[in-house]
Amino acid sequence: MPGLIGKKIGMTSVYSAEGKNIPCTVIEAGPCVVTQIKTVETDGYEALQLAFDEKKEKRTTKALDGHFKKANTTPKKKLVEFSDFENEYQLGDVIDVELFEDTPYVDVTGVSKGKGFQGVVKRHGFGGVGGATHGQHNRLRAPGSIGAASYPARVFKGMRMAGRTGGDNVKVQNLQVLKVIKENNLLLVKGSLPGSKGSYVIIEK
């Protein structure tokens, strides 16, 4: 799908025409530079590679530095491929937030906040084992039984247990676009997004 690379700025709220206070997330969407045009003849599929966010030249590898110079642009931090753009773009063209001007809803993908090793209550929403009386000792947040009897005599794959939580690719679909601020390349979408402030997100139509 066509889209842009963005950066999550943070959350705020805006008032609707009816006077409702709507929570929303502010995204810095672009400007993104076209750094490669993939075609069926050369790559086997059609796509545009977009680059976003300035990067120091001394922190860029020679191969990538040459890649950016070919597109006549400065080194960038994030590269993502998109497809099915309506307009034709050339190498070095800049695509900004105007892409979403007449778009009512967008899908946003980001990496969720890492929470480290967590128990079943936080990770899966378990209720814990029983109450605090009748001889229970330190069992309030325990996972409980994890298997059956002598049959099947094993723990099934996919059993919800404690483990590392967060840091996953999460896609939130059909987020309402509340406002497009062209001057600052800002996009305001209703609700929350995965990831921390300053993290990269992928916005698709």
C-alpha cells in the first residue's frame, strides 16, 4: 500500500465540531525521499523505496552513502518500501504529508514498548490463583496448572506462560485522520499507537 515513514511525537487531544474532547497521537509524517525505484524488469516487483530522517555522513556506510548520492539526497536513518502509488515518482522526489490530505483512515505499524520478562498477569491478563485465604501463600499472581494428566503427558505448544513481553511489530488499522498540518508535516490520528515517543512508524493508506 502507498504510505510514508513517520516518527511518533506524542499524544494530545483536540476538540471536535460537536465539542467532544478526542485523544489523538501526533506523527511527524515525512518528508520522505524516493531513494530507489524497483521495477518488474530489474527486481521482479514494483515498489518505491522511501528514506526518512537525517543521519550524519560519518555514521553511514560507503555503500549506503553511494546509494543516497545516486538519489541526490543526504544520508537518512530509515528506509522502507511502499507500493501502489497513484502518481509517478522519480529518483530524488520528495513525498510529504499531503499524501494523506483526502484520506479518512490510515493503518499505522510500529514496534511496541519493550517490557522485559513479565509474568502471566501482565503478559496475558490472567486473574491469578484463587483468593488470599485457605492456605494460599504467594499464589496471587501465579499461572496455575499448565498441563493435563498422564494423557497427553506433555504441555501443549503455545501455552500462555511468563516470558519476554513487548518489542513486537504491531499494526493498528483504521485509525481516523483528524488533521493534516502541512507546514510542519504533522499528522493527527485518533487514539494511541504502538511504540515510545520518537520511535519510527509506518503509515499506510
